[in-house]
Amino acid sequence: MKEPTCSVRLIKGPPGTGKTKTISALLWSMLIKNHRTVTCAPTNTAVVEVASRVLSLIEESSGGGSKMCFFSDVVLFGNEGRMGADGDLNRIFMESRIRRLRQCLMPGSGWTHCLSSMLSLLEHPLVKYERYTAGIEDDISELILEEKEVRHDLVTRMKNENVQTSSRKEKIMELQKKLQEVQKSIQEIEKNKMSFKTHFQSNYKSLEKDLKSCVGIFCDDLPRTATSGENFRCMAEVPPLLNAFAELVQSESDERLRTLFESDEDGTDRSLFRNFLSHVHDGVSFELKQARTSCLLKLKHLSAHFDLPELFDSRTIEEFLLQRAKSVLCTASSSYRLHYQQKAQPFEVLVVDEAAQLKECESLIPLQLPGVRHAILIGDERQLPALVKSKVCDDAGFGRSLFERLTSLGQPKHLLDVQYRMHPWISKFPVVSFYGGTIADGPNVLNRDYERRYLTGPMYGSYSFINIDGGNESTGKHDRSLINPVEAAAVARIVQKLFKESVDTRREVRVGVVSPYKGQVRAIQEKLAGAYATHDGFSVKVRSVDGFQGAEEDVIIFSAVRSNTAGKIGFLADINRTNVALTRAKHCLWILGDAKTLASGKTIWRQIVADAKDRGRFFEAKDDKDLSDAVIKAAIDLDEVESLLKFDGLRIGRGGGSRSGVRW
């Protein structure tokens, strides 16, 4: 018999065209249709982004009338430290889910223990109370016996005249003190002795809390295939029933509550008519009796029909979850763990995000999962490729992706041809230069309301190239990665202005600072020093170009770094990296760089500088006093006199001043 072949589909997703949204919608439809899927990506960042979107769709469905999907059917797994799956993602992250389930699966304190204890309490609370009072009586009896012994000792000591006077008095005082303590203990026990109602409520409240916690965890974390839908519905009905019963108990007196349990101590269900007669006879709330009966029915059903798997350690719980989850998300390299799930139902669909950034050999790990019938590769070969550090390996094609190989072999691709992220002033150059004008702007970005003005002045419009010719590139102190301290100072000043404006206007702003060099990323991070990390409504992320693929922010400030007399720009000339750098902004993109250096060679940056000038979006840093002051101060701190002379914003006069306020 011929084995079924695996169909492969390619989807090309240029920046801002809804690639992640397409993936999440696809995974959503697979969940609805009950098909098992595994979703992979080359990086933790990409996987987490997809997982967040899927989570949002499930959240939205829980309040709508469409067919429900459940958090418990989706699992995100990987290295907990590197993935950074916090916040809402904890609901589907494997390690977090395991920790929660272990609490409910423990035999001595979990669900089974709480369920049996609650049933016992609701059926025979008087028996429990009698044991409680018997224990108190035993304690009091022991104390009374101790009191008699102390009193006897005391009388004996007081009659004994042979003992020395001082010693006798000291011992008598000691016995008197002990007698008082024993008597006080007896009084305290009698005083703190709980009534039947208080005792019942105390036990009930504790068990109710634990049961509700387990129900919530099972509904969110236990795969729906673990038990019947009826059991899940029954569990969902338990918390409101327990809560209603607790409220009714609160309004009953101790005597009438005793009457309820005395008249039906065996916990058996009685007819509505018998309950009504009992209600008329003993005056106990009819609603309270019915609430108790409803609770017992649901709890007994779960006790009889809900069999928990015997899972007590993390490894077996993980296997259980991976075998039953409908949708699994992980990095391509982590998907090797799925090969060991022999008892699991096979995955039918494989989705690979950022497929053009995934090495061909690495993509074979999830592709070889047994049962995969459809593979959907989503990526863009015009964005960042796979990272290969060895030149020999790179020359041998080791960094090529399966997406790229299939494209070269003529495999058709579905193009996502509308971008919904960038303001048209930002998208114009990338769309024409990298995609031949095949991408259209979505109606949302064409709307006049999409334009944002976060800072005043033409320099801070939707798109700007800000020329900073007063800085010099140099090697950082940590490694050989390049830095440009003057540019870093300019970036820090712009971020400071954005922060002040955000605070003054109470306007939310998300800022991204991007640079192609890790050294510059570190230098800018040191400048900012986490000053804006905790302020509500304002956030700033500083990352390399590679670290920003797939991300977006309201404002992107790009620091080009390169500034030298030779006109060298190194790997900044890489078209793919430049494409990613220029397409992260939603409303404003401000490029900071030395135009002379960047435009010296025959690279894409010559076109970028020329385009900015043609569109009237080319500005000099010296024309903004704040930037001018920041650049001059940075140059002075670095003792770069040549940079100061090169920066035209500084006018040095023999008499003593400059328009920037720097004295000589």
C-alpha cells in the first residue's frame, strides 16, 4: 500500500502583512476541526509571538457564541529561562502547567483528598463535630487531672515545715504559677470551643477553596481528551453550587443547621415532597437542603466517574500533556522531544514560522515527526536568513533554508500582499526597493488617524533621516563590536524627549531602538540605564536588528553606527538586514547616521540617503538644539576635538562662545 505523501505549502509574508495573524488563524481553525498541529520557529521570540496571538483568540472565543477552544488543548514548551514566557503565556507554558497540575494530582493533598473530605463533611458533619468536641473534652480532662496533681503538690509543700523557708516559698510560688497557667488553659479551650456552625464553616471554607482551585486548574490545564465532556461540565458547575450553599449556611442559626443534618444525616437523596414536609416540620431552609443535595449529586458523580491519571512527577505529567494536546508550539530544535511520544496520536499538520530563517537541516527535525501530512512554511527570503558563523559552511550553502530551496525549485508561493503595520511614509522605500511595489498599504495605515506626532518639528515626522556627522565609530570595550558614542548620546536624548512628552500628555508610546551592532546596543542600554522600565504608558526596547525580527513598535530609532573616512559600512550593506531594520515601525521611523559614510559606497544605503533627500525627509542634527547639545557634550566627554570641528552645529569664536552654549 502506497504511503500518503506530505503536501507542502509556502506562504510569503513581507513585513507587516499579517504573517503571525495568518498563522494564529490557521492554528485556530485546526483546533476547531480537531486536527493535531505542531508549530515551530527558529527562535524563542517568534514562537512566543505566535503563542500570544493564539492565546488571544482562545480568550476571545470564551466570551462569544462560536465553537469553543480551550487553553488546555494548547501547549508551549521550551527552555523556561530563554523563552521568557511570563504573564498570560504562563497559562499554556509547559513548566508552569506542570507545577499547577502537580498540586492537584498529589495523593495526600490534591483533588482526590479534597473531594472525599468535602463529601464526608457534607454527608456526616455531626460525626466530625462529635470527634472535635470529644478531642476538646479529652484535652480538658487531661488539664483537670494536671490541675489536681499541681494542687496536691502545692498543698503538700505548704504543709511541709521541714523544708528551708526560702526554698519552700520559691517552690510554692512556682506551683501557684503553674496552677494558674493550667486553669487559664482550661478557660481558653472552653472559650475557644467552636459551635457546630463555626466548626462546619471553618472546615467547609478550607475544602471549598482547595476544590475550586483544582477545578480551575483542571479546566485550564487538563487536556479535554483526559476525561469526558460531561465531567468537565460537572466540574464547572461545582464552584457556583459550593458558593451558593456557603451563603445559605451563613444565614442559618446553629440550632437550625444542626436540625438539617440530624434530619438527613445519612446524606441520601429524598424526594422533593419529603424535603418539603421536613422543611415545614423543622423550619430549616428549603433552599439550603436543595443546595446541599445538588452539591452532593455533583461531587458524587465526579467521585464515581472522574478517574485521574496516576501522575506524580514532572516527566510523566509532561508526557501526558504532549500526548493529548491538540496544538503544540516550540522551536524547531526543541521539537526533537516530540519524537519520543510513542503513544501519542500523530500530528497531522506542521506549521513553520520564519521558515526562511530556519536552516534546511534544522527543519528536518519537525518534518520527520510521524504522521505529518501537511507542512506549511511561512516566511520571507528578503528578511534575515539563518545565522551561520563559519564562512566555509556559509559558502557550502549550510545556511540555506528549505523555504529558499523550494522557491528556487519553482514551488509556488502565496503572497500576503497588503501591509497593515507601517505608515505610508515608512513603507514607501522598502515596498519599492525590496518587493518591487507588489505590496499595498492597508486601509488602516492610509487613514489620516494613523499618523502620529510624538514630538514637535518636521524632523520628528513619520519618516526622517537625521544626519550626525560629528561621531566616530570605534571598537567597544567588551568585544570587537563597533560603537558610536555620539550617536548613542543622540538616541538617548531623543528617548528622553519622548518620555517627557509621554508623561506630560499622558499618551502611551512604545519605542524601539535598533542597531546592527551589539556593541552599540550595549552602549545605548548603558545610556538609558533602565530609567524608563517601570513607567506606565512608556516602554523602550533596545535590540539588535536580528533581535527585532518579527517585532514592531510605535516609534523606531535606528542607529547606523558607521562613521569613517573610508566609507566602509561592513555588513550594514546587507539588504535583508536593512529590510528588517526599516520595517519595524508603525508610526515613526527615525534613522540616525553619518550620511557621507553611508552614501559613499554603491550599497542600498546610498539609495536610502538619496530617497530621504528627494522626499524632503533629510535633516541635520545641528538644526535641533537638544540634539546639537547632546552630540557636543558626548564629543567633549570623549575628547574628540576633530568630531567637534566636523560637527557644523558648533561655532567657535575667539571671544568665547558658541550657539550651543559650550564655552572655550
